[in-house]
Amino acid sequence: MESFPALTHVAVTVSDLGVSVPWYTRLTGSEPVLDEDTGPFRHVVYAVGGTLLGLHQFPDPVLGSGFDPRRPGLDHVAFGCKDQRELKAWQDRLDELGVAHGGIVDAHYGSGLSFKDPDGLALEFFAPPAG
């Protein structure tokens, strides 16, 4: 092995693909590249840059109190922006879509724009530091 491999895909479990697929389609501005029932679950997959983003729905979901980034497991999924201008454009796009967000938050290591999907899954657009 020469180096650690890149991420090829991220898959998240959603409660209702009927709600999540239209939401992610509007967010990404693209149609899914795959919609398949595998038996154990149905998944819908989007091509996002060089990575795949999958939405899974199980016929026998384990329902709980909802997503919490403090619970061991997934904290959030971040999508990379090349600069502050692109990050601001995504903030404007979220506003157009009526998606609530926390505004752009700057830190020494970069700037993030946090929001949630219909299941409350934490998502973020992230840009490297300005300058």
C-alpha cells in the first residue's frame, strides 16, 4: 500500500426516501445515478464530485430519538467548496431552497455553513481559509 485510499462514497440512512430524494435532488441540482432495491434496503445514489452519496431506507427501521452528532457514530457530512465566494453562493442557494442554516462560521482552519436534511442529519459546506 502506497497511501491511504480516498473516500469513494458516503451512505446515510433516511426514514423516508419519498421525502429525502426530492430534497437531495433539489440540493444537488442533479438526478440520482442509481435507485435500487437490494433486498435488505433500498438505496438511491447521487454522484457528487468524485464521490457517491447514497441514501438508504430499510423496510424495518430502528426508530429512535433522531440524529444527534454527540451520539457515537456519524457527526456530519461536509461538501468541499473551493473558496469563500463558492461558500457564499451555497448560502444563497440554501436560502432560495428555504433550507434553514447556521450562516457562515469562520475559523482559523476554514469556514463552514451548517444545515440539516429532512431527518436532521448534519450537513455542511466547507471552504479553506481565506487568503
